Amino acid sequence: MKKLFSALLFLLILQGIKAQSDEFETIGHPDGKVKVRGFMAPIMCFTRIDDEFAHMMGGGGAVIINNFFFGGYGLGKTTQTEYRGNSNYYMTYGHGGLWMGYTFKPQKAIHPVFHTQMGWGKIGEKPKDLNSEPLTKTGGLVYVIVPTLELEMNFSYFFKLGAGINYQFFYNTGEVVSPYTSQDFASPGVFVSLKFGWFR
């Protein structure tokens, strides 16, 4: 019995020594390494609002953990669109919130990225004649979800260019139903990003 116990103890010690030489693995990365990086990005979206061409401009930033990233963004409409039902005003529109996504095979020179922007914002009115009216009248709160499929191109360890397609899902709170509806803002678009950070 003592010999059997000694043999089992010896085998357990050998197994322990072998296990110490193996790398500790975690869920999410096969070799157990967790890479934390980040980026900042000017972003643009070309879409249609109220059946007219619209350009959205803004920026965002995120923390990258392995292939996942999460952060925040903000976008505002730069094109001038006449406010429906009031020819003395332009319509203003912007939103911002959470930005998260996943990068597939980021080590490849060109690779796909799927991400979603989930935010809230407002529709407002800006007078055409800034000398005769208050600068801006803001409307009710709106909610926006924009899933995006993007192709990213690695130019260096600190710069990436991305372009893709998205769709803007728009929800209002009931305060801005007139004169606009959700269908006036829900539309496909083109997304462009310039990401500056550390990606290695």
C-alpha cells in the first residue's frame, strides 16, 4: 500500500511540474493573453433624411480588448435641409451614445468589422436668418440604432481606414411625430472612419 501511495504521489508531482510549464489560458484568447489598446476616430455617414441627401459628421473613441471594442461616439448633420412646413428654418439633427463592435482577423491587411452605434439625440430648427430669430429651437428626444458592416485597411500600427454600409433605425418618443415620422430618418447609408490609435 505504501509503495502504491508513493507511486501515485510521484505521478502527481510530475503532473504538477508539467502543468506549471503550460501557459494559463482564459476564455476569449487561446494563449491566455489579453491585449488592451484604444483608438480615436473622425467618422462620417452619408445617408438620406426626409428623402434628401444628408451628411453626418462627428467622432468617437473606444477601448479595444483583444478583438472587441467599446466606447462612445457623436454625430451631427452638416447638410442644410429645409424644415418641413417652415421655409424660414433649417432642420438640425444629431445623436450620440455607445459604440461597440468586433474586428475579424485584425492582423490581416484588409479585414471585416461589425459594429453598432446606439444613441439618443434631438431634431431641431435653425433659422435661416440668424439675425432675426434665436439660434436654435430644439425638439423632442429620439433614439437611434445603427448597425454597420465595415471593411478596415491597415496602413500602419497606429492608423486604419474603414468604409462600409449601415442602416439607421430611428425611434421617437412621440414628441417629434409632427411633422416628421420615423420613416423619414430610417434609411441605409455609407460609413467612413479614420482610426488613430495603437493596434499591434
